[in-house]
Amino acid sequence: MNKNPTQSKQDQLRRIWSDAEVIPDCAKWSLLTGGRTNLIWRVDIPGAPTLVCKLFRPNTDTPLFANDGTREALALRALAGSSIAPELVAFQDSTLGETIVYRHIDGQPWSGDVAAVARVMARLHARDLPKGLPELTVTPTSLIADGHGLSPLNLTPPPMRPKNLPDARRVFLHGDIVPGNMLDTSDGLRLIDWQCPVTGDASADIAIFLSPAMQVLYGHRALSSGEIDHFLSAYLKESGDDQTIARYHALAPLYHWRMAAYCRWKSARGDQDYARAASLELDRLEQT
């Protein structure tokens, strides 16, 4: 009987990481579910720490979210010992594709504590900028251009451009801080799935986390206005960066408008969960 494609990939990864002397043949591999893009396994090794192995699916970048194993490895190396991200074990651009191994984190899905997210995000944004990550530029012009490029037809006109926009603070960005990419642990919140890190405007990470579409698509609910205020207050307390908070408030309508365009782009390509998500963003846009 022919093996299914996922089992075949698992067998190939076993050989790849065994030959590299990273994962022994005696390890037990268990496919994890819940990821939207890549294949991920839990790897249990007798008498050794549990690992995670991720195989990146090629050509799965979207206009807003990259899927780059090289960048994930770079980010994890830069965050070693930070208690922000998993600890990298090894990375290969193998014959099967980009694949990464890191230490498994014991934890539970994010509980909904927005202040905890604010604190870990502020800690990340205070880190030194790693070399080699692409630069993200966020301006009213770029947000409007992104939206029109994603959904040129039947999209509500963009909000007015803000005046007297505070300058951007250039920081280390995760790029995809959504409920599915956070784990509550006994030692605080951890961020996982680092396939689209960049350097750039600190407000960009805030916008992704506060996006109602991203909250709902990753198993939570849209945050209330009280939760949003609590998050922003906690971020300000941890970072002391009132300029980024002011910049986020100024750009929030354009961030919501662009995310609505992105959700329509995804919906047009067959992902129907995104159709309702676009409406959530437009509703929030009206509120702002």
C-alpha cells in the first residue's frame, strides 16, 4: 500500500535529521494539527528534551505574510535565551525543503490575557535588531497601495490620511502575533511560528494583534474596546513608547482597511473563512 504524502515526508525528514545527527532513529514522531500552512511534528526522544520539527511548504507566501524558514532560523538565533521564543536546535535547506528543529515549549493556547501579549511584544521590540531581516516600511501611502493591490474592485474607499503622523520606531517585529502563535507557559507568554519576522514600524505588530479578523480566524473573538485600551496601556507601561501608541491610533483606520482588502483577497482564492473576517475589519473601521 502506498503511503500518504505526509507520512512519506515524515519518513524523509527522519532520514535527513538522523543523518545530520540531530534526531536519533529511536525518536517518536507525532504530527501536530492546527497549523494553517506548514507541516509540524512533535518529536519525543527517550531521555532527552522534546523537540518540534517544522517542514515549510514552498510558495505559500501571501502579500502580507511570508513563510520563510531561513528568516525563522535567523529570528530564533537572535532570540536565544530571551524567554520570548523557542530555542533553535538546527535548520536545513534540505532536499525536501526548508526544515527547522527547535525545543518544544510546554504550554497552553493563549488564554486571552492582552496585557501579557503587550509585555512580551514590548520586550521583543526592545531587542537589538538582527542583521539579515527585510525592512518593512509602513506609511499611509504604502497601506493604501497595498489595499488597492489586494482588492482593486468593490472595496470601500480608503480612510483619510492622518495628519501630523508621529515618526515610526524601527524595531524587531514578529510579523504574525495572532492567538494561534502564542503559548501560555509557567514562565510567561511565548511567541512561536517566526516565519515572517521583519524590522520596521512597531505599530505593525500592534495592528496584527488587534485585528478582529486575525483574532477570529485563529480561534479567539474580536477584542472589545476595553481590551484594546488595556492592551495599549500595558504596552505603553512596558515600553514607555507613547509615540508608537499615537502612531497606531493614527494609522488604525488604514490598517483595518488594508486587512479587509487582504481578507477579500484570501476569500477570492477559496478560503471562505476570510469572507466574514473582511466584514469584521470593515465594522471596526467604521468604529474608528
